[in-house]
Amino acid sequence: MPISPLRALKSLALLFLIASPVLPQENIPLSPGAFVNFAGGGPLSRPPFPDVWEPNPLRFPYAAEESLYLPLSPPAPDPALAAVPGPTGSFALPSSIRAHVRILLQDQTRSLLINARAGADVQWKKIGGQAQRAPSVTGAMRVERLNGRLSVAPVRGDPISGGNAVALRLASLDPNVPLEVNGKTYRGTLEFYARGAGFICVNVLPVEDYLRGVVPLEMGRHDETRLEALKAQAVTARTYAFLRMLARSDDDFDMYASVQDQVYGGAAAEHPTSDRAVRETAGTVLLYNDSLAHCYYHSTCGGITAGRHEMWGGPRIPYLVSAPDTDDQGRAWCRASRYMDWTQSWDPAALASIVRKNLSSANAGAALPFQKITGFRVRDRYADGRINVLEMSTDRGRIELRGDKTRFALRPGTGAGRILESARFDIGMEGNRVVAHGSGFGHGIGMCQMGALARAQAGQDHGTILRAYYPGTKLAQVEEDPGSSR
């Protein structure tokens, strides 16, 4: 039977109160090697030197029970808002899911600028798993891979060498003051692992704190009138995170901080309304047949969502099939989106260059080297209007583009850095230009974010919104807070 966060906190406070005198909170100085128990107790001494690499990434220097984000007494709900039904069941997290989520911030680098304004606790891990603690570091520093080892070099002061260290962990001595990576703030701890000639940087933190840096970037910053849409986004992002944690349980990180998974901006991205959405849905996930649901989402569906098995292949998933997304007057819920109708145009020679460069990412197979595109023909569409097969004629033969991968070949332009808005479009020659007219933004699978925002403004709660985009699923509460210690 899991110990409640409240009981764990009381036990932790009792342990430290026996070992340390209680001082008034306002008189406690913050110094390297000690930190303040802001949950209401006295100063907490620095934990003992670990014999092995500490399995709980937030045990040093502070424990997850003392999280700034999830208070022991949640704030009272706003009486101006209608009561929203809670989860309909519970869900036990698989044992392979760790207590915290691991986000890849930097891949294969040789040097990163870190700033620990309140000081950082430093741990090394040597070859063979032996761990040791280095002196605390305060201020700006550079983590580097030099001569095959990781090292910390304060901007002012002598470098700290890790010897033959293959991993490094930094944790702020004050959780109120997150660490900074290249000027961006991140809650939790930072872990660095040697890779090739460089290293990777991973942010490790409770799932709920992670979501605070995801929801406002994935759905935008909004006021209370769209709170229920932000709650729906929090539930889908949380469910997605748990699924990725399961899939990557044997790796050094769970998710990328980009559109490869979910866009994550750390503490700087947080916003009061989305914070509230995360807090009021804490631990809530979406299930289908007692398993975590695949919670894909996108910006704008254009009035009808897409089927996952059609756009991406694989088996048909009952709650991820194409369906109209319109109100009782037949109007698209996402009609306020600027991507309801869009146009892209290309110079034919420029488009040929773009397609040649991106054919491999579009899974189009081998193609003879071509110089000119001479025409397009849509050979097949799905019932929702999205392209199934697009035939592109060139001076060296025909090339087939299929489904959502069509967007990867027909990028808006060199240097644009993104794929085509959606696979629901018409394309052809108009004068001396290749022109595409389309509707929607994103793959179209699962929740339409612009539609969800409109539904929330119309008075729908987050449960209703999620049932609309993932029919047959149900809300559930995880039996153990994923941010707690195990």
C-alpha cells in the first residue's frame, strides 16, 4: 500500500527535526550544503554521501514530497465555474515507469553554459557505477567534455574535474530557483551523460512539473474562458508522456523537448491558467480498455478529423478514426483558425529542389534524378478529403507520395523549416507557379486544439471535449502520484 505524500512529509520532517534545531523560516540563510524546507519545517541538512548513483533524481538536495508545484492542500475551485466530473476509474502505473520524466534538452554537444543562481549540488558517476559528490557550485559554469571526461568549469573559480566520470548530475540547492541551461530555466535536476566525443543533457523532473512547460506551448496561453480546453490538453499530454516513458524505459531519456514528442520550454514557458489546468487534472489520464490511450493531437482539423490507420498505417484504432468536428449548425469548431483555408505556392524549379531534398523523409522510395516537375494528379483521397496517393510527374518518371508523408516532400520553401500545413489540399499549375489550396494544420489525428478551445468557450468541460475527440475512452486517476518517490 503506497504511503501518502502527507504521511511521507510528516515522517521526513520528524527525522530532520530530531537531527536539527528548528529556526524561524525568515532567519534561515541559504548556503551551499544546506537548503530550506519551504514546506514549513526547519533547515534540512545536506543528505549523506551516496554509496551508489542515487536512483531518485530529486532526493538530492530535496525530495519530491516537498514539490513547489503540488501543494498538500490544493486550492479551492473557482465557484464561478461549473463543477466538472472527476475521473471515472483508477489506473496503476506500470512498474517500469520511473518516478520522474526525463527530457532530452541537448543532444551530442561538447559544452553547455549552466547557471546556478542559488548554488548547485554536484554528483559524479564514474565508470563502473561508483558515485561521488563534488563541492557545491554557485553562479555561472560551463559543463564540458574534455579529454574524454566530463568537467564543470565555473566562470569565476577553479575547474572541478570529474576524473573518469561518465555522468554528472546538478540540482539546485533551492528549488525556488531553477537551474539555467543556455539562459533557459528548468525545474528538477540536470543530468549529463557521455556520448561519443561529447555528451547529452537531460532534464529530470516530476511529470506534473514537466506539463507546466508543455501545455502553454502546445495549446497557447489563454484566459479562464478556455480553461477546460487547457485541461483536456493537460490530460492528453500527461497520457502521452506516460506512454513514451514506457516505450523508452531502458534509454537515458524518455522524450525530446520538440515536436518529435511534445514541445517543452521549461519553467520560462509556464503560465497561470495552464498551471491551473495541470493542477486541477493532476494525475488524470485517458484510458481505452484499461490501457493508456494514444493521445495524438494537432492544431486545426478543418472540420473533420483523420483516421490514424489511414494517415500513418498500422491497425485501426477505434477512438482514432475520422469523424466530423462540427457544432449543431454544421460549422467547424476550429473555424476561427487562420489555417481553415490556406494557400502555398512555389516556383517550379524551387519546388523540384525541395522535393529532391526531402524525398527520403517522405518515404517515397528510390527515384531517378530529376530536374523538372511537370504535373500532379491526386489518384486517391480518403473520405475526409485528405490525400491518400499523390502522383507527381517529372522529367524522369512518376513519383508517388502517400498520406501524411506527402507533407514532408512538399515543404513550403527552402529555409521554412516546416512541412506542408496538412494533407487535405488540391495542387496544380496556376500560370507559372505551382499552387496548393488546402484546409487544416497538422496530421488531423485525435484532438483538434483549435476545436477544443472553441468547445471550451461554448461551455463544454474537458471530459466532454476528450470524449468528442477520443470516443470510447474514459478518464482515470493514477493510483500513485508520478511525481512522488518510489
